[in-house]
Amino acid sequence: MYSVSITCLSAAACIAIGNPVDRFKCKLDCLQFNFERYIIQLMETSKQANANMPSELFGPDSLLLDNQLCFALYSASLTMTKIYKPLLQKMGLTYPQYLVMLTLWERDEVTVSALGERLYLDSGTLTPLLKRLENSGFLRRQRAPHDERQVIVSLTAAGKNLRQQAQAIPQQVSCSAECSLDELKALTQELRRLRAAMAGNIA
């Protein structure tokens, strides 16, 4: 286990600064640097510990369905989609279409490739979604004037107005989850960390 002292790597340099404000800023920068270094080292230690975990820990119970992280995530995702379904039907959206709209409400006029990267969707899955949303009048697709190989997706007036209807959905889903806002934020952050860690280990 690493033992890193949260002290300035160049304390002498900070002490030598005459201006008290600049000296304080210097110490603060050093403190942040050391803290970030500690977090990086801690993550590396955790990664190594998991990689060296003995196989004996994964006994017969490791194949029980309820012990599978993948099944917990999969079944939770299915349940979440069922909660969203009646809320989105009022807006004429499916859950995947809702994700597209969320992305465009966050940032309008993006390329299809950027949209797919943001949503972790390939073009074969994304293109039909965009076509249906375009037929519904919520967005438009057009070739980029500077590069016709790229297709720009942008919201129509109807698509922008739809955001107001969706405003209440996060609160309704939060109530269904029976979690506090802080709990939901913490869970979301942990899932993002898990996703990033697993993505880094994809061959």
C-alpha cells in the first residue's frame, strides 16, 4: 500500500516567495498536485490487487445468477426502461429515442458519428433511430457544407419544445427508484467509474 505524504514537493520554493497570497497559492497548488498523485497511485494499487486476486475466491457460488454483476446491471436496465416507457409514450418517444433527444438538448447540431460516440451506439443502430425521429418531426439530418461525408443532426422547433415536456421525467424516475438525490448521484458516478474501468480492459 502506498503511503504518500500530502506535502508540497517544492516547499522551499513556496517559502521563498515573499508575497503571502502568492505563497499561499503555491502551497495550494502543491497540495492539489500531491493529492492527485495519491489518487492515481491508489487507483493503480487497486487495479493491481484485483488482477492478482487468487482464483480460489471464485468458487462454485461465483456462477450463481444472483452473484453476477452483469445480470444485476442487465435486469436493472430492463426495469429502468419499463419505468420510462409510460412516461415517454406521452411524448411519442421510445427510450433509445429519448437518449438521442437528451444528447441533442445538451448540444445541438452534432455529427452522426459524434452522436454515436456519445451514446455508445454504432451507425447500424443509430441511423434507424434518427430516421424515425426525423419522420416524427423532432430533428433533421443534412450534409455538412464543408464536408459532405459528414451528416449533421439538429433539432427542429418541435424537438426543442419537447424538452419542456421532458422536464419532469428525472424527478418521476427518481421517485420510482426510492433513492435520495445524493444516492442517485453517487450511484451514477460509481457506474461511470465501472464503465471506464471495463472499457479500458476491452481487447
